[in-house]
Amino acid sequence: MASSTIQTAEPVIQLKGAVDPKEITYGYLRDKVPAHCFERSAVKSFSYLVRDIIYASVLVWLALKIDLLPTPLMRACAWVLYTFVQGCVGTGMWIIGHECGHGSFSEYNKLNNVVGWAVHSLLMVPFFSWKITHARHHRYHGHIDKDVVFVPSTETEVKAQETQEPTMLSKFTELVEETPLYHAVTLLGHQVLGWQLYMFFNVSAGNKSLPDKGTGGPKMFRNSHFDPTGSLFTKAQTPLIAITDLGLFMTATALYYFATQIGFWKVALLYVVPYFWVHHWLVAITYLHHTHPTVPHYDEANWTFVKGALGTVDRRFGFIGRHFFHEIIDYHVIHHLFPKIPFYHAEEATDAIVPYLGDQYRIEEGLFLKDLVNTFTTCKTKYDPDSKGELHWKFAKEKGKKLN
């Protein structure tokens, strides 16, 4: 294995005995989770949302006073600090909207939808269109064709591309693709624009991830999350996408109005820069939850829901992850198994099932951003399915070596 590949930590909880992976079914794991972990409290969820709104409001109030600082350097440092912290707070609010999308915010579906739509619209996130495709991701995670998030290219797909007439861009890429500068530029693009590319073009989705419906809208944007008649949605879902777009239009209108009152640059610093921080964290968290050197994808014949859910990775991110990000980084395996468990019960639910999972459970306790760089530079392409229907990673620095 390449020296930059992440090493997997051992489970942090003592095992209660080896369990045959075939015995680890949905029902088996469901029985291990205490019943109260599935209880959803609107009051408790609202308390976290109100806390985040207070944080965001206080930060804006303080930022509006930055111009009173005496030197340009102090003002610049204050703006950098503000945008970073506001980005962390915004990520927490995004996660509350994520809870709404899964129905784990409260027991009331209409309340979940209203709160999720309001919170995500405020963050310029298309709530219902994201909710629909995200549900598809949960349903088919780890499926090489039907998953919609960070599905890698396979050996066959890469070879097919290599048979095509090379372009100047492909020739240049082949020359520089192993250089540190190329990795830095592509990783930056991945973090800054990854969310937008997914929203507009459904990039990184599997080849068979679209619902059974004819494509609609202009060809360039037929896979857009913003097109009510596009290929990602059924006819019955069209009104929900229109409501989603209305929320985004309302937020954009409000931002434009404030820009005319306090200046476009001020709005860019107050909102736009934190917006990119939010989606940097979103892309990084999602990518590292679902991409790991030891995690396989599965073909159609061998994929199961439980295999896919257990193909996610828990990670640690310290105070920011636990406080601002509502522990979504720390406890993601349980979320894929039982997405209606609220985040404030995720730790207890995880502790309940980990002792029965053995090496089926994966946790990383290394440096989060270091893991992001290492994973991005090594996990590029997967072998075709082996005899078990599993697709394992090919590593750029060790051609032909397969990690089992």
C-alpha cells in the first residue's frame, strides 16, 4: 500500500464475540439499539436550531462593527475569523436541515418539511430536490451503479476512455496528474465547486442512478437539482421542486436588497464567503464518510442495504465536529443504518451496535484534513468486480496492487 494511504483504527469498544457477517442483518442490528434512541423531540431539535441562529446573529452583529477596528490588518484578520466561524455555524444549520430531510427533526412530517425548507433556503440549498436525491443515496449507498454520491470510475470505464482520441487537455492532464500542484488545484476545485457541480449537473452519481423517467429541460441542465421537469425527479415531485426554487429566489432577493443597502462587498463577506465555507465542509464530510481505502463498492448482484450502510466511515473532528457540526462526522455509520435516529442519540446508538460488528465497523481517528488529502490523492479508480462482487480501489502509486 502507498505510504500516504490512511491506516484504519481498531474499534474503540470491546467486541462481544465474533459474528458472521451474514448474520449482521438490518433486524439484527435494529434489535441492539435502545428503543428511546429512535425518539424524536421537536423541542430538543428546535433548541439546537435556535442556538445556531443566535450564534449566527451575534456573529453578524459583531462583523458589522469590524470597520471600527483601527488598522487594515486587524480588520482583515477579523473578517477571516468571522467567515470561518460563521461557516462552521452555517454547517451546523445545514445539518439541522439535513435532520429535517430525514424526518429525524421531529415526529411531524409537515413540521420537518417546513423547517427544512426554511433553513436550507436561507443557506441557498434546494431542500426538496436535495432531499429526494439524498434519499436515493441512502437507499443505494455502495451500489456501483445506483448510488448518487462519489461513485468512482471503474477499470473498464477508464479503459474505455483511454481508447478515445486524446485531446490536448487529456494529454496535459496525463503529464501532470501525479504532481503536487495538480493534486492541490484539483482538490481545491473539489472543495470549492464540488457542491455546485453536484447541484447543477449531478456529478459523481452512478450510471443507473436516475429514476425511471424521461429527461426534461435543456440538455446541458437535464440533471439539475433546480429543474422541476428534469431527469432527477418524477412528475409527482415537480411541485416540490418549484417550491424549492421559490425559497431560493426569496433568499436571493433578500440578499440583493441588503446589498443595495450596505454594499455588495459587505454582503459578500457576511454571506458569500461563509457560504463557500459551509459547502467546503459539506463536501469534505460527505467525501470522507463514503470514501476510504478499505471500503468496497458492490455490483448489482451482491449489493445489499446493510453492506452499503456499513461501507461508511465514522471519523473524529474534535470540538468543532461535536459542538458546531452536531456530531455528524463522528457517528455516520449509525445514520446510514437508521437515518431517523436524531443526532443527539447517535453516540448511544453507535455504542450499542459496534460491539457486534467487528471489522465491519470502520472508524478513523486521525487528522481529518490530512485524511482528506491522502484519500483524494490515492482513491481514484476501482477494479472491476471480483468473485464476491466487490470493487476495490486501485492506487495510483501502486499499479496492480489490490487492497482486500
